Amino acid sequence: MEDKPKGKCGINIDVQSLSHTSLVEVIQKLKGSNYPELLRLAQKELVERLKRKGFDNKKIATILVANEYGVAKKKLIAEEWADAIGITRKEFLELIGKR
């Protein structure tokens, strides 16, 4: 059995070549998977694309929690996405008006 190099996730997806829709689908499928590094890479790619389109951190955070109800669910989203946005979990929650 071949050892995988540290930091490698075992599968390789060129997230930069994916369409916006495919990128979102990949993120949804990777949630809860054994590939957290690939999930973070895909999330960061999506955030970078949104920022290039003029979205700021507050708008991105607001979109991520849209149609999600309950503080616990929003805190979970903050934990999942804060790093990809480049902010802390606390800053994410402040952006959406939760603490």
C-alpha cells in the first residue's frame, strides 16, 4: 500500500476549471467527507470568485446564511466558511448580526 504525502487529500479536482454551478455542487458533496482540505480549497475558490465580482465579506456571509434558521445553524456555517472568507468565526457572526 502506498503512503500518501502529508497534506494531500487523495483525490484531485481542479476547482479553478469548474463552472460556478459545478463548484457549488462539489462543495455540497464534500461537506462531511474525508476530504476537508479539498473542501476548503473549493470554498476559497468560490469566495475569490465572488470577491472578484464585487461581493464584500458581509454580502458573502449574508448569502451563506440566507434561508437558514436558528443561531446554532448559523454558527455552524460561520465555522465552516470563516476561514475561506479570510475572517474569524466571531467576525463572521458579527457580519450577520449574531454573536
